[in-house]
Amino acid sequence: MRLRRDTLKNPEQELRIFRVRSLVALLLVVTLMGLLMGRLFYLQVVQHEVYTTRSEKNRVRVEPLPPTRGLIHDRNGVLLAENRPTYNLMLIRERVDDLDATLARLETLLDLSEEEAAAFRVRARQRQRPFQPALLMSDLDEEQIARLAVNRHRLPGVEVEAQLLRYYPDAEVMAHALGYVGRINADELKRLDAGRYAGTHFIGKTGVERFYEDELHGQAGLRKVETNARGRVLRELGRTDPVPGKDLTLTLDKELQTLAYELLDGRRGAIVAIAPKSGEILAMVSAPGFDSNQFVTGIDFATYRALQEDLDLPLYNRAIRGHYPPGSTIKPFLALAGLSEGVITPDRTIFDPGYYQLPNDSRRYRNWLRWGHGRVDLERSIAVSNNTYYYTLAHDLGIDRLHENMSALGFGKRVAHDVFGASGGLMPSREWKRGRFNQPWYPGETLSVGIGQGYWQVTPLQLATATAVLANRGQWVKPRLARRIGDEPVPVELPETPPDIVVENDAWWDRIFSGMEKVISGQEGTARRTGQGLEYRMGGKSGTAQVFSLGQDERYNADELAERLRDHALFMAFAPIEDPQIAVSVIVENAGGGSTHAAHLARAMTDAWLLEEEAAPDAEALRETMENDDSSVAGN
């Protein structure tokens, strides 16, 4: 049987196939080797710096070093704002594998409430710069720190960091003046210098803390450390030390500030005291206050809502933002304007029948003493707070000259140097009313302005400032809260200080001061009981600001009104008259007459500043005096 030829081996064909396959395999190997070498070249040469940096970051880490915030002292060196050591819980999101699982584990370990857990998650997801630690929780206690330490291996990216935390020893008394610091929010993060605020989690939010943030904060530093695979620091490779913030010495006197707060005794109101010659604010209190330490670590929602919904508005800074009709406290200022404009002379008198009428107008604008004071000159008009005299004066001056002269004293303006958030109040004018209501100015409105009512609104700080200018005989010294920044004193002569008020005859000051002294020490003075036992010469002026308007023939009866509809009590004063050392303004909301419910407080403030400690009044004794003095002289 013969075999077919095609079933036999063909060496030549097999050799060709082998050669083709070998060539393809060789080309494939060469191609793959080329790709491998190209990739190695790309990684080792082209991307050398990138991967070297990444590798170094796994071993070497740059950590920010936040600066120590500057301390705040009162004028005598008493500490008002300090830094206390505390432990904070930090989170670096880029080092966390599962953020939700990590947060859930932390919430369990720290035993957080639902409200705390919600805030916890918001902070964890708040926008941060890459690898910048986010502050989750402040002021950890020892038990929380221990739990976190035991579970550290289960919490990558979570660190417990020791830092200094702001603390206010006299939080409630100083809350409005000092302000407070709080956590940096997303909007603040966008505008802050990343380098300067690296590692910083708090920033000044209000008051002195806000105004002097740049000086108090300082400059952040950094350190380069070597770490192991778990992120533990092995050694420090280099360091740039942070620059601490500058300490701040304020003009405030802690004891006087505390006295002012105690005098208000929880009632709604404000007291401001200024040293006229230097412009130093000695006390600036708004009551009721609040615990500003709650805002440093983050106030809980329920507490914050309670503060917001409190009818007494503890968060509202009445001393610099409260708008009140000044009432009769402005009569000495109007007398000065009348003398300067030549509308009156010190000896000019008017006859007061108990009311004033505009020409061709049947309406009667009443004096507070309904049967009138009879013949009244400048000094007596201040002493007895005669309305008719100032209706006449306001009408003769007109709103244009009234506005110009009162603006020169700082009314309607922000004049303080470093009081953050201070309001300018309102000094009305024709232009203001036209722009606000699209109405003309009426003569009757000028009369209301003449006794500190109507549209005119002042803050206690403005009233104290104008009183200081009056005490200085027209010399302007801008009010300020800072005495020294670091070792540098804040100058008395500050930029943009208003021009001094110059009068034709210096004796006019004496006549106005004489009238103000008679308010307290004269036989007819509206606050004459306040002057009993006075050891120095003091000038003042009471005021009663209406909360709502009465009809022409209606009489005010506090007993028939709800408490919050009663008049505000005001008083302004300075002492000693011959060498003024302190100017004070007082407002007590819905308390009634200023001569009864505010004058005693002003007297207590001047006594405390001018007299030896043993001679100064006790706040508790003064409250008893006020309670027993409700039958004091009636008047504005």
C-alpha cells in the first residue's frame, strides 16, 4: 500500500513557519521591552520630581505652627483675655479612607448627642485647604482623650492636638466691649491669608477682638518632621517659629467696668465713661450681658436660640448700637449752639406759661411742669430742664443750624477710633427726611428736636463723647479703647479727629457749666438729691426719652403702662468742673425719669473714679437709695 505525499513532513515549510513565528515573537518582545523602558524612562526621568516629592511626603511632613494670640489687659494690667491650654480633635480628610465610617466611630467614642453629631459632621465637611486639619471639637476632657488614644489605630487622619484656647475671666461684664473669638467659617477662609493663618482655627468676631485681629493674631510658623508609615512623628527636621500676636492694653478700668455692670443690676441699659482729656474709654457696659466663652468653642443651638429669643436682647450692644431719643440731656449742647449762633445771650430770659405755641398755630407744646417755670434764663433753663426755653431756641435756630451744630459735636456720626460696630445714630435734617420719607420738614418737628425727641437718635457712646467735648470746652479728643499695642502707646491725637469747637466768648462755657452744676447742686435742680454729700463740683443733665408719643392733653402715668412702654431714663455728667477727669452717660430703658433712675448711677461712677476707694459708694447701697428715691424731684 502506498502513502500519499501530502501526509509526509515538509521541512522547508516548517522552517518558514518557525522563522515567521520567531520573528513575530521577537518583535513582540522588543515592542514590550520598548514600552517598558519608555515607561521606566517616563517615571524615573520625566516624572522624577513628582514621585520624589510624593515619596518624601510619605516620610516627611510639613506641619503649621499657629501663633499664640496676644493677651488683653485693662489699663492697670489686669488680665481680661487670656489663653488656656486645651486639647482639640483634628481631622485631615485627605488621610481618611472612609469619612462616614470614621465620623460614626468618633460619635460613638465621644458619646455625642444628635445635635452635637450634626454639628460634628458639618465641621468635618467644611471646606478646608488640602491637608489642612479641620477642627472637629475643642476642649476635650481626659476621658475623651483616653478613648481616642486607645482607638487611634482605627482612626487614620484623626489627631488630638494640644493648643491654646481663648478664655475671658470676666466674660459677662466684658462681653460687649471685648467681643469674642470663634471658629473660622468658610467665608472667612476665602479671604484670609493662607500662610499667615495656617493651623489657626479661631478669629476675632466682634468688639476689640475683631478690630485688632491683625495685631492680636501674629504670624504662623511651620516645622518639617519625619514620620513612619503610620504617620507618627519620628523626629523634627527643621522649624520656623511662629511670631506671637501683640499684647493689647486697653483704656478700660476693670473695677469701673464691673461697677457699671453691677449698677445696672440686670436692667436693660448702658453706661459709658470717658476721660475727656485723653479720650480713653474707662468703662463701656451694655446690660444684660452674656457669657462670651460659649462662643469660643462653639455655642450649641439651643443656647444660642435662647439668647436670640430673649426679650432683653443680651446679644445687643446697647452702648454702641442702641438708638435712643436723647431727651433733655442735649439742652446744654443746644444752649451752646444758641450762643454760638447769636440767637441767645446768657442773660436773655423768656417767660414760660407752661407751653409754647408756633405763630399762627393753635397747638400747645407743653413744658413738663404744666403751670410753667415763669421767668427763665440760660442757667435756670438747664437747671430746671425747661422745655419752653428750648422750644423757643430750636425754633429760632431752625433745623439747618441745629443739624450743623449738633453734627459738630459728633451726633449722627461714627467718631470713636477703634470701637468695632459702633452706630452713627441719627441727626435729622431736611435732606434726610426728604430722602427717607419724601416729605418736607415741618416747624413742629424742629421743636421736637429741640427737646431731644422726634427723629433724633443717639447712642450712649455718642452722648458720652459729646459730654467729653463739652467738658473740654470744645476741644475734640477722639474716643479710643486701646492704650498700648505691644509696647507702642496709642497717640492721643488720632487721624480724622473732628475740628475743635471755638466760641466767641470763653465765659459762655462757665455759664453752661453753672447751669449743669445747678442740676445737681442747685435748689431747683432736677437731680438735686443726687448731689447730697458731693465732695467735688459736678455738672450734669437729666433726660427722659419717650417710647411713644402722647396726645396734646394726655398726661403720662407710668403705672398705667406696660413696663416696656415706659420712658427711658438718661443722664450725662462730667467732673470735676474745673478740671474734668471723667464724662459719663447713662441710659436705663423703661425706668422712668432720668433724674431719679439714672443720675444716681452717674454719681456712683464719678465717685468711684475721683474718690479714694473707701469713699466710693457700694453698688448694693446705691440700689437701696434708688429704690427709696422714687419720690425724687419730677422732671426731665
